[in-house]
Amino acid sequence: MITAAQMRAARALTGIDQKTLAERAGVSLPTIQRMEASDGVVRGVVDTLMKVIQALDAVGVELIGENQTSERGGRGVRLKTTAMQNPQG
């Protein structure tokens, strides 16, 4: 799934704040805050997690899972080739 660190990194890469992510995902701001404050893999309702992942995908973020190919291994995030130019809008 997604870790709290990936969520924070994804927001940093795209320049969106927690409130904007919450709005785009259709979840509450406290939900995003709680998710980002957790340790390791975010736990919660699968539907909520999927909404957040889809919202990040929509603003041009690609999540790199633990078992996915990356140069040095491990989890991470990266921008897609065609990342949105104005994620705030």
C-alpha cells in the first residue's frame, strides 16, 4: 500500500498541502493528518486508502512499492512523465 513517508513526499513533489489532498481524495483533513502521522504503512479503510492513492495518481505521482523495480530498491515516490503543471487548481 502506501506509507506515511510516501504521502508526505508525494505532497512535497507536487506542492499540494494536506487540505488540497483531502479535497481531491474526498476524505476529511483529519483523516489525511492521521494517515501522515502514522509509522510505516498507513492502516485504515481500504476504500479511503484507495481514494488517497488515486488522488495522488491524478496529480502525477507514481508510488514505488517495496517489491517494485527501482534503482536502489525500497519504497518511494516519483513524478510521472506527464505530471500536472498546476496541482493546486
